[in-house]
Amino acid sequence: MAELGIDNALIPDGSVAVDITSTDHTCHARCVALEIGGAGDVKYDMAGEGTGLTLTVPAGKTLVGRFSKVHKTGTTATNIMEFYRK
């Protein structure tokens, strides 16, 4: 069988709901993706790469990257799930 070229470091082991009802959500140290359930803006920080970045994301989209935080202020997307490596 041919190698698919998948980076095993990006395949998640676990997930947690992103809760920004009262404050920012600090992501797991090995966060690899955010799945967006309801369309809107997502304001986030990337681990070692940037802070306060914002994307407008459609429902059902998965953002792949090493996220460190999802901001309460500036995020209008809903039902966000964080996926991480153990």
C-alpha cells in the first residue's frame, strides 16, 4: 500500500469543547486543530507564531495548526472543538 504522507504528529488523540462563555480558552499544550460547528469569526493565538489572529470560518470547517488560545472577545463562531495530541 502506498504511503499517504500523513504527518502522525497532527493526528489527534483527544478532544475537548472550547468554552469561551466567561473567559478565553487556553488550549492543550499539544493542540493540533480546531473544528468549527457554527460559522463566525475565530480569534486565536498560535503557539510561538502569532497572537490575536482572526479568521471568518464557515460551519463544519477544521482549522489545522498549533493553537494556544481561543479568545472570548472577537470570537463569534460557536460549538468549537479542540483536538490535541497526548
